[in-house]
Amino acid sequence: MEKQIKIGICGTGHVGAHCAYTLMMQGVADTIVLVDTDADKLLSEQQDLSDAAGYMPHRTHIEYGKYADLKDCDILVMSVGTIFEGERNRLEELHESKRMIDECLPPILESGFNGIIINITNPCDVITHYIYEKSGFDANRVLGTGTLLDTMRLKAVLSRETNMDHKSIQAFVLGEHGESQMVPWSCVTINGIALREMERRHSERFALDYDEILEESKTAGWRVIQGKGATEYAIAASLSYLVKCIIHDEKQLLPVSANVEGQYGLDDIHISVPCIVGKDGVEEIIIMPLVEQELGALYESANVITENFEKL
């Protein structure tokens, strides 16, 4: 009999609830355990998801519980947090997220949980590193979604601008999941051909403004929040994709927030870099051949993360 997969979700707000639904809809988990401090919201989400389970492709048990009930989960998704309107409330968001992690992480660890932690809570890189330090877990077992969603947003814009399907585009957003994120344009390819070479060969089709493309992909999340109050579907799809890569040991190369230990000249900081993701979480950090300007942009982004972490 195959091992039953159990996923815990701590925080069932806009993001956590959609993560649970997407995991269930895609048949990723056998059991999903929901935990939230809002008892009424928790019971409502558990009921609603359970009612939908019968129409899903894979039988999934939806449970609700307390922190101690997360002890035997294979993966724990940290999706606590509060939505702050406006781009400039990062400091308030930072301290509120820290407060919530301080409330929920100790009892989770006391339960004996020993799986992999995926953090979504913003500011993602700072909070992921905070969880890593507080948990005492090996670095490979604490990661954040980081720029995984930002990368898909980038590919969506590039797909529109090049009239090429996003699956043919190989590109990463690296650095902070935030304002200082960067794109190593020298490494962007279309079916193995460098983007700049494609521009040279097909100048009549390509007229790309790299700064505008980065800005559009970077601010996509804020446009969603301004219109509907929260990002939900895309981050849930990103999380589900990441969980599948771990559960099925896919060894995919993904841009997630991982603890660097000398790679790219950075040390002891969570930042989005290309990682091989498999059953053990972050199994290897891959060094991309960044040009000097790109490496400088990555360092600037790392400095932003470090400065925000020091505010804790």
C-alpha cells in the first residue's frame, strides 16, 4: 500500500483556504489538516471543502484541528498573516507576521512535527528565514514559495510580448519576493535559444522593453489586491505545484526561497535562487552564470532582505 500523504495548512484565510482547495482539486494529498485561530472560519472552511470533496478526482479527507494535530504531516504550509493595503506597509506586515509565527510555531514544534515547512507568509523571504532559525531544522526542510509565482507572472508577460507559449520560455525571477526582485535576462531562453539572440534574428517580431516587463510582472500582485482584496488562485496553484514536486520527488529546477550558504557569494539568508526540489525539499542550489550587472542586482535584493530581517 502506498504511503498516505498528509498536508497541514496553518492559517485558512484567502491564501490558505485556496491552497487547500487546489491541493484537493489536483489530488495531491490524501489528508489535509486545517488549523486556524478563528474557530468559526476553520469549521466553515472544513465543511465547505468536505462538501466539495466528492466531486474531486482523488479522495481527500479534510480535517480541522489544533497545532498538535500537525505532528505527523509530511508537509506544513505556513499561510498565516494579515493583508495590508498599499505597498508601503511592509514594516507593519513584518511585525504582525512575526507575531503570528511566534504564536503558532512553538506548539507545532512541540507536537513533534518533523516534516518539510513551506512558507507563504509575507514578507516571504524574511519570515522563511525566521522560521528556519526558530525551528532548528536543516536548511533543506524550510523553504518559501519566494519568486515561484513571480516567475510565472514574468513568463505570462513574455508570452504575450513574444507571441510564444509560456511553456516554451525558460526564465526565472530571482531575489526578494518583493520590490527588489530581479531577472537574469542573460539566462532567459526560448526553447533553448537565448532571448537576446531571438531578438537579433527576429527583430521585426521582438521589441522588448525589459524594464517595463519586469515592472509589470513585479506589480501584478498589487493589481490583484487592489481589485479584489487578496491574491488567491495563482499563489495556491504555485503552492500545489511545489508540493507535488516534493511529494513525487520530481527534482525540478524551481526558483524558491532557500537558505544560501556561500552560493552566489551570499550566506545565511533566505532568498529565491534556482533550486532542485525533490522529496527532501531543497536538494541543491544551482549557480546560474549571471553577468556582473545581474549579480549586482541580486546583491541589492539580498541587502533588502537582510535589512528587513534585522528589523525583527
